[in-house]
Amino acid sequence: MQIWLMMVKRRTFPLLIASALAVMVYFIFTLPRSQPGNHQHLYPYHVSDQSITPVNDTKHFMVGAYKEHRLEGSSVRIISIFRRDSVQPLYCVFYCGSHWANGTKAEVQMHSDHFGFHFVTTDVLCPNLPDCNPSHVTLATQADAKLAQNQTFLRIQNLVKREEEEFQFNFTVCWSNLFGDYNNVLQVTQTLEMYKLLGVQHVVVYNTSCGPDLERLLQSYTQEGFVEVVPWPIDQHMNPSRGWQPSEHGGDIHYYGQLTTLNDCVYRHMYQSRYVLLNDIDELIAPYQHQTLPQMMDVLQRQNPKAEVFLIENHIFPKSQFEPSGRFERPRWRDVPGINIMEHIYREEPDYRIYHPSKMIVRPRAVEQTSVHSVLRNFGQTVKVPPNVCHIIHVRVPLRGGLTKKELHEDKRVWDYEKQLVPNVDKALEKAGLLRM
Ligand SMILES: *[C@@H]1O[C@H](CO)[C@@H](O)[C@H](O)[C@H]1NC(C)=O
Ligand SMILES: *[C@@H]1O[C@H](CO)[C@@H](O)[C@H](O)[C@H]1NC(C)=O
Ligand SMILES: *[C@@H]1O[C@H](CO)[C@@H](O)[C@H](O)[C@H]1NC(C)=O
Ligand SMILES: *[C@@H]1O[C@H](CO)[C@@H](O)[C@H](O)[C@H]1NC(C)=O
Ligand SMILES: *[C@@H]1O[C@H](CO)[C@@H](O)[C@H](O)[C@H]1NC(C)=O
């Protein structure tokens, strides 16, 4: 008793309590583990941290694994890239959170739009397994889980089917991939700042490579959290094509795997974003009767309650035609590489007699497979949005080069946002260290 009192006096009592607690914690955590048969790994030995993962013993690649909540009988979809001339039976091997499951026959669905290239975007559907709540999956050429245990697994995403009210974003833009030394800084900055003013919260770009100034810009936007860059080292696995025709452009896969990245982006945001805009880095989906995209989509969705896919016409604004007053030929932007979209306000009338491509705003939960200009498989209805409600401002080389200025339409939609847009673009360029002075 006296000893106790002495210890309390010396203020060592707290130390004693802490030691006792430590011993208790030790027993709580070690006892169950020391029981036989309970030596489990929380994860498989190898989990991929890459966005392109080779499938062992095949010529194929896995990109992303997503829990499939919409189809009966299927539990997981693996967005993949398959070599078309080399398909063999494959098995989905699951790690079930605490145990391995032997493989089950995978259903391989190659997308229809391969354009003749060797590689094609492919969905691999893995069937439901009883008594397995999978956390990781891989593809194997045989069914025995023991033999596949040392292969690289993908973490399964979208495990939780969130409701729209819980989504992080209302509008996400997916830009298909960036490659070469693309350095169109001014157009990209103007487009990103326009999207902010239009109510977009998140822009995703898959990056194989880009020019030095665009690199700085994207890093600055990534730090701020508006842009997410997904690494896309497709050139380390095959010879990607810069075009859409193997006979003309060569290579193993259409536009650096653009179709795969668009599909992966849709699935990544299925339970994160109400809408996803699928377009290119030099395209701006602009509303013409509403101030913002949320306002426009509210109205379009009320008019078309069952619509899930909204087709937006692409309109070309030739970069060779300049607005004559020079109002936006600002000295501050003179040394910034890239196109100034505010100077190019003349729109080509599309030649509706020939195929006129659209891009899309989709509700990702309704999309199963997408292409660039349309979805390949979906659950809901598709609506063509009239161009006077919304169209794409696409400043680039003219498509109908023969048209004179008189034959083009004046279209100053971007100017309507001038008061906020111009200072915001300046700030963004300044922040990235891309404005001299
Ligand atoms: C998995 O397959 C192997 C090889 O066919 C077999 O020996 C093993 O018993 C199977 N395991 C289970 C849990 O079915
Ligand atoms: C998997 O890796 C472990 C540890 O490296 C090794 O002991 C085991 O034999 C491997 N299993 C197979 C099937 O290769
Ligand atoms: C993957 O395949 C290679 C041969 O292509 C083989 O040497 C290697 O052991 C395999 N790895 C696993 C984990 O099965
Ligand atoms: C998304 O839209 C809803 C309803 O219009 C709104 O309540 C919510 O705050 C918006 N979320 C974001 C991230 O802007
Ligand atoms: C894009 O990818 C290249 C090649 O891997 C890399 O060097 C560069 O840092 C990446 N850019 C961004 C903005 O992530």
C-alpha cells in the first residue's frame, strides 16, 4: 500500500496504466492470430499499381476491374485490351477478402470498333461466385487459384453502389488521351476555365506524353484538384497508332487506345459523377440557351426523363479565320503557346449530307460500352440535342477549307463569359508560371 502511494506521489501511476493497456492491446491483437488456420493475408501478394497490366502468359492487358451492379450473373467487369488474333480460354481468379477462389470461365466481349487494328478494347465479364465477396481479381490461363496466386491482381473498384446524392461530382469531363509533344497551352487553359464557369467540377485526362508547357499547366491544375491525370504508358506495351486507319497510320491500336481510356473513365466515375462528358482536349461542350451545364441538363432531363445519353453536335471553328477587331489579341498571351479560341469565332455550317459526328454527355450508370461518337451498349434512351441548345466549339484546322468568311457563321458564345474568363485564364497561367511579366 505504501509502495502504491509512493508511486502515485512520484506521478508514475499513469505510466503503470499505460503499460497495463499495452499488455491488453498486445493480447487482443495476437491471441486470435495465433490460432491455427487463421494466417490470412489481407491482400494478394501482388496488386497492380499500373493503369496497364499484362495478363500472364497471354498477349492481352488488363486496365481496370469494376464491380458490376447492373447485370444478373456477372460480378466483375475487367476493362481490357485484347489482341484479336490470340484469344484463348481465360479464367477469373478472385481473392475473396479472406480466401482464394478457383477460377471460373471468363466471358470475353471484344468491342465492335477495332478499325482493323490488332488490339481492341475488350470487356471481360467474371461470373458471380457463391461464398465470395471479391476484393481483387486477375485473369489466368488455368483455373487453379494456387497457380495464379503469384500473378498480379487488380483491386476491384466500384464495390459500393452509391446513390446520386452521395456523388462527389455532378459533371466530369473525360478527355481521351494525350500523346506526342502536344503543347496547346492557351486553348487548354481557356477550355478548362470555361468548363469551370459552366459548372464542371472534375476533368480527367489519360497521359502518354505531352509538351513541356502543357506539363506545367496540368501539374498546376492537378495540385489545385480540378484536373486528374491518369498515367497511360501504352507505348511501353505496343506501338500505338496516331490515327484511326491501320493502312494509313500504322500501329497496333486506334489513337493510343482512346477507346479503352473513354470506357475506363466512364466506369471510374459510374458512382462518382452524375454526368460524364466524353470529348477531346480541343473541344468545348457549350450551352447556348443556358448559362451553365447543370441548368441545361435540368431542362433536357425534364423534357426527356428516360434519356441517359445526350448527343452533342461537333462544330468546327477554323483556326485560320481571325476576328478582325483584334479585341482578344492580348499582349499577355502572345508568348503562351497554343491557340487563342477567343480570336476564332467563325463556325462552319456542317455538311449534313455526310456523316456528322457528335460527342456525348452520358449518365455513366446507363453505359455498358462506349465508342467515341456513340455508345455501343447502354440501358437507357439516346437523345440528339439540337445545336441551338448545345454544341461543341472545336477550334482547329478547317474541315471545309473552301469556305470563305462570308460563308461561315459568327458565333461569339465564349465572349459572353469574357468578364470572368479572361482574368481567370490569366490567373491560371500565372499560377503555372507560364506568363512572362
Ligand atoms: C482448385 O482446383 C485445384 C486443381 O484443379 C483442386 O485441386 C482444388 O481442390 C480446387 N480447390 C477448390 C477449393 O475447389
Ligand atoms: C509463390 O511465391 C511464393 C513466395 O515467393 C513461393 O514460395 C511459391 O512457391 C510461389 N507459388 C507458385 C505457385 O509459384
Ligand atoms: C508469368 O508468366 C511468365 C512467362 O510468361 C512466367 O515465367 C511467370 O512465372 C508467370 N508468373 C506467374 C506469377 O505466374
Ligand atoms: C450537384 O447538384 C445538386 C443538385 O443540383 C446539388 O445539390 C449539389 O450540391 C451539387 N454537387 C456538387 C458537387 O456541385
Ligand atoms: C505525362 O507522362 C509523361 C511520360 O510518362 C511524364 O513524363 C509526364 O510527367 C506526365 N505528365 C503529367 C502532367 O502527369
